[in-house]
Amino acid sequence: MAVEGFRVLDADAHVIEPPSVFGPWADLGTSAIDLAPDTPMVPCGDLELIADQMASGFDAPSYLRAMDAQGIDAVVLYPSIGLFVPFQPELDAGQSAAACRSYNEWVAGYCAEDDTRLAGVGLVPLADVGLAVAEERHAAALGLAGVLARPNHLYGRNLGDAAYDPLYAALVEDGLVLSVHEGLGLRGPTIGVDRFAGFTARHLLSHPMEQMAAMASLVLDGALARHPDLRVAFLESGTGWLPYWLHRLDEHQAWMDPGAERASALFARQCVISTEADDALTGLVLDRVGADHVVWASDFPHPDALFPGAATTFVAEALRQGITDADLAAILWDGPLAFYALAGRLT
């Protein structure tokens, strides 16, 4: 299977997990609607496009059929309501840990339907770092490829806080990645929520700006320097902000902390960013960071995802931008395969 001759590893797509996965906290999963009543919740923008998946409850066999329809060879799966349910302020650390454990075991079973094409990223309870380390170990034992961290300022901490060092050390030891992924719907601190009521502005601001804040913390608070082997993905926020932000971070480091390892060097050593189907700035970003630091993601089946033409749209747009076949191969397959350490497993 391929798209225009390129193998495709989708670096960030989403399962639609049954609410029962999160047990008694499943009713917290509707907060995106509570926060922004005009949220466009229709998957892929048109339910008819994914009638098979809807009728099948988005089970693994129907997900594989959706991948076939898109020409996608393999995928790394992220949660949907799991993006925010375990991190809601109503949950104490033990409850968050239980919600994460339930999801991780469920998604591992989901991927077992065909583990040559399906890989998953797990959840950890960031409320308690000790519990997060324990759940990271469990995720590694389940064969998951990494753990998700929200970029928001949660539990009085940014992601670069030294309190998270035990978690990052465990990820390095187990060979798992740290996936930074925003998702509007958290009843908690989110950039834009303090000044906008509607979904459009909140979504527009929160995804890239929360990622920018998280990257600033991981750089300026020293987490990337303390953990030089930690692999970090910045997902679902577009790519165009990255060259500007690395430049600004570098400038401020040169001004305020001239002895520090520069953000651009840290990114080059440890990080990737995801591009999307119609990202018109991918070529510009490749010129700054190289194709081995950019991965492609469909965001299937979330409302702004293109289906079934996401991969073909991206290839056409990339070729229009003059991106070479070698760079396309790196973005679509070789890069994410290496980043998630899935060589030898995915076929």
C-alpha cells in the first residue's frame, strides 16, 4: 500500500474510544461542548464519509479499513476524549492514574488487532509524577510507543519543571517518546480561554500557542538539556510557527543565558513536529530543521481531518512546494518510523 509511490506512517491519528474505557469519569468527556457550544463535532466534517466506522463503533477492523481507503500503511494512535478526561481538575491523582491505566490497556488491545500496522501512545497521570512513572513503565510493558503530555500549565507546573525528571528519565530508559498534544476541552488553564468564548478563537490559539509555551519551558527550564536522549514530538499545531519560535528562543538565550545550549540545537537533537494535509508552510520549515524532524499526521477522524484524501492532498501540496521525493519519503515513513522506534515492528 502506498500513496503516489510513498509508504505512509500516520504519526498522529485518533481512536474514538468508548466512554466506558474511563469508567465513572466518562461523563467528564463532554466538556468541549460545555466550554464552546458551537464546537463542530462532526468527525471528518461529514458522517457519511465514515459511515462504516460509525456503524462499527470505530472498532479496530473498521479503523484498518479506513486506513486502506486512505492508502495509509501504518498509524500511531492517540486518544480522543482521553486527551482531557484524565486531566480534569475534578479527579485526584489516584483517579487520574486509574483512568490512564484503563485507557492504556484498552488501546494496547486495540492495536493487537494488527500490531504490524497499529501502534499506540499511552496516557500518564501528570498530577503525581511517581504515579506517572509507574504508568509509563506499564505502558512500556504493554508495547506502547510513548506517552502523551498536555502542553498546558497543569498542577502548578510547566513541562520543563524538574519535578518531571523521573518521568523523562523513565521514558529514555524504556525507549518511549514524549508526545506533546493539545486538545481543547480541558476544564483548566488553556491559552485563549481567558478571553474568548467561541470555539474558533479558542481552537485557533490553543493548539500552536500551548505548544510554543511547552517548548519554551522544555528549553528554558532545562528539561531537554538534562535529558539529551529524550525524544519529543510537538503535534497537531501546524509547522509554520516553528522557525520563528526557535529563532526567538535562540535570541533570548543569547541575551539572557549565553552559556545555555540553544533551542535550535536541542530541537535538532531531540524533537520532531507534525505537518498536516494542507500545510502550506512545510517546505519553509524543512529549510530550517530538515525533513528528518518533520512527520506527517492525518488527525483522522477529528472534525478538521480530510478523509479519505489526507495523504494524497499532502503529497500534492508538498510537490507543489518543491519538496523532493527523498524528503517526502522521510516525512511520510522513514522519519516517524525512527522517531517512534518502530522499525522491525511495523511492515
